[in-house]
Amino acid sequence: MFAYILNRVARAVLTLIIIVSLAFVILRMSGDPAIMILGPEAPPQAVEAFRKAWGLDQPIWVQYAKYFGAVIQGDLGNSMRDGRAALEVVWERVPLTLAITVPALLLNILIGLPAGVLAALFRNTAYDRLIMMVSVIGFTVPSFVMGLTLSLLLAVWLRLLPSGGSGTVAHAVLPVVTMGIIGAAVIARFTRSAMLEVLGQPYIRTASAKGVPWSQVITRHALANAAIPTMTIIGFMVGSLVAGAVVVESVFSWPGVGRLLVTAVANRDLAVVQVILLLIGFTMVAANLAVDLLYGWVDPRMRTKTATAGA
Amino acid sequence: MPLVSVRDLKRHYDIRLTGGLFGRRAKLKAVDGVSFDLKMGETLGLVGESGCGKSTTAKLVLGLIPATSGTVSFDGSAVTAAHDAQWRHMRRRMQMIYQDPLGALDRRLPVSAQIGEPIAVHEPHVPADEREARVGEIMTSVGLRADQAASYPHELSGGQRQRVVIARALALQPDFIVCDEPVSALDVSIQAQVLNLLEDLKERNGFTSLFISHDLKVVRQMSDRVAVMYLGMIVEEGPPEDVFHAPMHPYTQALVSAIPTPSRRGKRERIVLEGDPPNPVNKPSGCPFHPRCPSAMSECREFQPMLASHGSRKVACHLRPAPSAGLIAAE
Amino acid sequence: MSTETLPSEQADAGGSVFSSKNVLRVFFEKWPLAVLLALSWIALLVIIVAFAPFIAPYDYLAISLTDRLAPPLFLGGGWAHPLGTDELGRDVLSRLLMSVRISIVIAFLSTLIAATLGVSLGFIAAYFRGKVEQLVLMLIDAQAAMPFMIIALAVLAFFGNSLMLFTILMGFYGWERIARIARGLALSANEQGYATAVRDIGASPWRIYGRHILPNIASTLIVSMTLNFPEVILLESGLSFLGLGVQPPLSSLGNMVGYGRDYIQSAPWIMLAPSVVIVLTTLAISIVGDWLRDLFDPTLS
Ligand SMILES: Nc1ncnc2c1ncn2[C@@H]1O[C@H](COP(=O)(O)OP(=O)(O)OP(=O)(O)O)[C@@H](O)[C@H]1O
Ligand code: SF4
Ligand SMILES: [Mg+2]
């Protein structure tokens, strides 16, 4: 078990290093930062001074090492808009984004999992077909269309909720519901097929043939085994929630990281974009690590297999 | 100088046996020290039961898979398995006819395109209409109708498909052809037709060939010389008449006795082999045949007999020591 | 049941097997209604892509301040502007037709790029094996680990935006799935006799992969391309909605929704029309993709 954890953590760290390096490469590839920030008509002395100040006159590997050191210390440059530290600018938006993504993830799981399990258990019934039909939404309705439609219905026509902004719990309802419904549809579909696969396995049939009550077969065997593939999709959901937040925050003028990213991209505020990119990268790596560790905990077979394969 | 010369060819596979926590590692000796020469225009028949390493030998000789050790030379130059430009160029002179004609053909191309493919590959300067004309001639020579040119493999019968494979192998008139059980997937009635076709073609084009089969009668019809394989090694080699009428090796004797003779004159007792069928993973020490050999002696368990000449043929058995040398200990 | 009817059943039906009712049933089993509708919608889209400027009743950029915010037919508007007009008096129908054209063309080109990239890398991995294959697999994992929308936003921030860059960028969406499939299929084709036989003739890798393996695995690749297409439309419209995709004066479906959002109170039709088109299009292509998958290759999950 220890070897397994070590293996996973090492891989996570390696991925982080790759992400930071890629960010560096992209930053350098995108052109001369001095010209980009000062403009093409800047006087040469100014460009020179800028280069010195940012260490751009040093060899590339020195820049790379310095960049790495700066990332570790959390020193990621200043926002070009208001001159404040980019990390600070981003950091103060994080709680707002968490305030809608965490409830949305819970909603995904709370609706998606039971719907998928039930659809599998009542396979080919009207109930199954209804769930599968509704869940098509998750793949065909973009989140901005879903958000605007809900907003039109509940905010504009029925005037039950505010259509945008932040401050009260009511403001968070529409963003959370939008992301919640779409994610739930994806999870429901996936859970259903994972569950169907498990139900088709010989050991399930053996268990029920041995006279184990059906309800126990489901809870003891089927759910436990379907949980494993389903966990991977929930790890993947973190990624699509992050991407979804970018759009949904813009739809509802919710001042989180996603909206910040959109304005930063539009203004080409590279320092802020870079911080957000690294932040999301770290989140993804952490989510995948968490899923891997959970995996090892739930499924001991997995653990030994990977540990020996890695050794 | 022989056209093809094979020396001490070996091919071992690393395998994992199932069972146990990790699966035990083992060596599978598919081919384990095969040597022979092929003169220009000669046909060597290779017989042996399933799994004795015939196909592996065929692939090694053509350089389709790398050898663990040993050498193959073709017309004076070494045959390697590095699939580079030189290797590809050599294919022009050496071709293979496969056991399963349907599997060896592309389902999505008309057969004429596949027969013409060697020409397109090796003589790209030949214009398309000339290539088609040549394909037409080849098709006629293997007994395919001109109107079958546009057919797809699944639209042909098994025998016709094998004719397509033969036509493709012969398209550039190669010097050396390996036929790996070319008729064993076909109905008996069609087998004879295809064998006759191969004989005719050989008469006309005069290629050298290695002809593999587990059917002694087929090998006898097709070969100038035969070699009998057992567990990756040649145990007896010589002219077909001698080998099949007066087999010297106990394994060959058992094989020959198993041929159903139409005129049952009761001349031969059928020798039934005892013991487990041969397994190339746990190759017995000494003579590989000793666990099943009716004449096994004590030395057979320890010393591996070497292939020794006896007039026109060669035998690897302690019952037939080399005329001069006597016992030769194998390593 | 569908094509062979038992004699007793024939008797029960009291007539020919070829009664019109039966023929219809056979037809719909083969071509389910949903698939037929989806195919008709796609056909309509193809016509729009080809002939948008001729079908459109107005120039999509023509401003007419006297006709501002005219409601569509279903909200009591007139035939002059069946889908209404926007804040500047531009005809929504005309804009919609042009936007469909842009969105579909971008999604189509991007999917072609993704397929080319994916198939090439998948084949390279299958041909070279070893270190090269490991590298490709690592790239695939890396691409799959990060949400593509975020990568796209970062690239747009760093390199700026142009229609060409944007289309190429969208072309990086989904390549990793196609690469994974192409690699798997090529590996199993290599195990099959036909590829080995062609190699043994002396054919070059180009010939083996281009003329033999590719045509043999094309149907599966086409299915996965079809399933990639609607996802590219969603991505493109999402970015365009945010104002970071297709730039004015050009307009894609996402742009129209983004623009219409500001008039959601006074003129909801501006955003509703393109939204409906997006949903119907992704739905239709997904249905056809699933149908093709079941038809060609039941093993592709
Ligand atoms: N790629 C491989 N990996 C592991 N073992 C192999 C491989 N190829 C062949 N073998 C083994 O090598 C042995 C010889 O195989 P080969 O195909 O040469 O036999 P054969 O004489 O042609 O048999 P048959 O008459 O059935 O075609 C068999 O035991 C086979 O299982
Ligand atoms: S060497 Fe011994 S065991 Fe081998 S074939 Fe001859 S007699 Fe039999
Ligand atoms: Mg064989």
C-alpha cells in the first residue's frame, strides 16, 4: 500500500513539474514579453530596462530556474490591469468559485448516482428510458444555453430568482442548478453502464443463485463494484466542472475565478491567466491523485497490481 | 554454392506460465538449432507434427522475425530481420505462400490490385496498364479467369483465394518461395489441384522452395529432399523415397507407420507413440524424443544426438552413430 | 421477425407479407424515426451551409434602425422578419443562417484536423512501438488530464485570436481519443494476416498503413469522428459565447447567443433561435453517430 501511495504521489509531482514547464514554454513562445507589454512602439531604452527588470536578458535555462523558484514561492508576477500580485487577484476569487462548484458537484452525485443505479436496475422499463432521454441533455445542451433558459424561465418570466450577480444564496441557485443538472446527466449515464456491466458478471449471478437476497446482492456486491469505475468519472467531473464554471460564471455574472479568466483572456492579462492555469492544473492533479488513492483503498487488487508493475 | 544456407538457427520465446502469483517465467524453444542447405531449383520438404516449429523456421529463413542465434544466407548475403530498405528490396527475390489465404488477403481491395502489388512496390516505374496486363497473364497462369480480376477475396472460393496468394507470390518471379502448409486449409479435392498447379509453376519458373506440411504424402509429392522436425530440431533428412520407405529415426518410423496405406498388405505395424505430446517449454534433456521413443537407451537421457551423415541422408539418433565418430556428447 | 414471417403469422395477418403495414414496420426497424429526423435535420444544415447567402432574405450585416427588436412570427411578428430582428434591426433569420454556416464549417475542419492528427499519432505509436509509443501515450494522457476549454482559453490569451488559429485550436479537441482508437486498431491489424502479408511483399510502411490498414479501419474512425463533431460545436459555441471565439463581424451560433443574452428581458428570441439550433444540431449528430456505431461496430463503447 505504501509503495502504491508513493508511486501515485511521485506521478502527481511529475505531472505538476510538466505543467509548470509547459506554462513557461508557452509564455516564452508567445513572443517577446517586453514588446507585448510595452507595445511595438516602445523606446529601446524602455524595452532594455524592462528586460533587465524581468531577467529576460539572462540565458533561457537561468530564466527557467528562476521561474521555477518563483512558482514555488508563489511569486507569479503582477496583474497588468491593476498592478496587484496576480496570485492575490486570483486567490480572492477562489472562495466564490468553490461556493458554486462544490454544491454543484454534490448535486451531480446526489441526482446522478441514484438515477443511474435505478435505471440499470429497471433496465428497459419506461423509467429507464425516461432517465436516459433526459440525460441526453448532458451531452447536447451547452451550459450557457441551459443557464440562459433557466434564467429566462425562473428569473425573467417567473421572477423567482435574480438573473445575475452575487451576494445572497439566491444568487447562487441558478449557477449551481445549471452545472448540477448537466453533470448529473453525465454521471447518470455512466453509472448506468458501469452498473449494467457489473450486473452481467458471473459472480453476481452466482451470488443470487446461492440464495443471497437480491437487495443484498445489490448493496453488497453490485454497488461496491460499480463504485470503482464511477469514481473515475467523478474525478473527470472535476475537470468539466472547472470548464463549466468558466461559462456559467459568465452567464450569471458570478465574480469567481472563471469570470476572471474570461476577462483576463480578453485583456491578455497574461500573469493572471498563468496563475489560473497553474491553479487549475494543480486542482486536476490533486483530484486525480485523490481518485487514485480512493481507488487503491476500495479495490485492493488494483493496489498490488500497480505496485508490482511499478516496481 | 547453395542458394539458401541455414546454420544452427534458434528462436526462443520468453513466456510466462499461468498460475502462481506472478506467473513463472520460462523459455519456449520453438526452433532449437536447425541447419540445412538448399540448392538452386531444389525443393526441401519440412514435415513434423503441429507445434514442432515449422512455421517459425519458415519465418526465420525469410527474415520475417529475428533469430535468437544462428545465420541464414541467401545467394551469398546474410538475411537479417531488420525491416529496412535493404530487407524490403530482398523481398523481390523471396516470397511466402501462406496457410490461410483469406487471412493473407486484404478484404477491401480487388484481387487484381493485390496480385499486382509486388510489381507496384518493386517496379514502381511500370505504368499501370502494363502492370494490369502482367497481372492478367499471371492470373491465367494460375488458372484464374480474367473476369475475376475485380472480385474481392470473399467472393472467391478457398481454392481460388489460394491461387490469388500464389499469383501474388509469383508476380515478380522470385528465386525462392516458402510455402507454409499451402493446402492444409483447403478441401481434399482442391488440394490436389493446387498442388499440381504449384508443380507446373515450378517446372515453368524453376524456383527454389521450402515446402512445409504436416502431411507426409503431400511432402513426398512436392519435394526433392525432406527433413523431419521434432521439437525445434531436424531429426532426419534425405531423399523422400529413402526417408519414407526405410526411415532410420524412431520418430520418422512412427510417423510413416501412421500413414494409412490403401493396399493393406499388413507389411507395417503401426507404431503408437506413448507419453505426453511434445512440449517446447519443457524440452527433455538429451535426445528430445527419448520420453516417447520405443528404443530409448540410458545414454539417450543425457546426451543429445547430433545429425550425422549416412550416405545420402542424415539422422540424429544414438542408434545410428556417425560411421566414424561414435558418440558425440552435446555440450 | 422483421423480414422472415412465419407461415402461421402470415395466416393470422390474413394477407401478404408485403402488406403496406409490414413494409413500414421493416422500414422503421432499419431506419428508426429518430434517426430519420436527425438525418433530415443534417441534410437541412448541409443545404444551409452550401447556400446560406442565397437563402438568407437579408444581408446578415444590414442594419435597419426602423425595424429594431421586431418580434418573431410566434410572438406576433410579421412575415418580413420570421425570426424577428435584433437591437440594430438586423434580421435574425439571416444572421442565423450565416452563423450555422460558420459553426458547421469550423466544426467540420476542426474534426478533420483532429482526425488527421489522431490517426497519424496513433499510427506512429503503433508502427514504432517502444519509446515513441510511450511518448505518444504520455501526450494522450496529458491532453486528457486538463479540461480542453482551459487549454483553449490559455492559448487564445497567449497567442491572440484569428479565425485560422481558432479553427486549428479547435482541431486539437478530441485528437487524443481518435489517436487511442487508431493505435489500438492498427496494433490489432498488424496482428492480422493481411498487413503482415503486405509487409512480407516488401511494401513500405506508408503503403501498409495508407493503402491497407487505413481503409480497413475507416468505418470505426468515421464513427468516432462523427461523435467528436457535436462536441466541437459545443466547445466552439461556448468560446464564441464568451466573446473569445469567432470575432465580429463574423458570427457563429455561440456569438448570437452571447449577443442575445443582453436582450434576454426585452427580446429573448435573439438568443432562443440560435440556442435551439445548437441543441438540435448536437442532438441530431449524436443520434446519427450512435446509430452508425451500432451499425458498423458494436464493440466501440
Ligand atoms: N510469438 C510467439 N510467442 C510464443 N510462442 C510462440 C510464438 N510463435 C510460436 N510460438 C510457439 O512456438 C512453437 C512452434 O510454433 P510453430 O508455429 O512454428 O509451429 P508449427 O510447426 O508451424 O505448427 P502448426 O503445424 O500447428 O502450424 C509452438 O509451441 C508455438 O506455441
Ligand atoms: S537417440 Fe535414443 S531416444 Fe532419441 S530417437 Fe534415438 S534411440 Fe530414441
Ligand atoms: Mg504452422
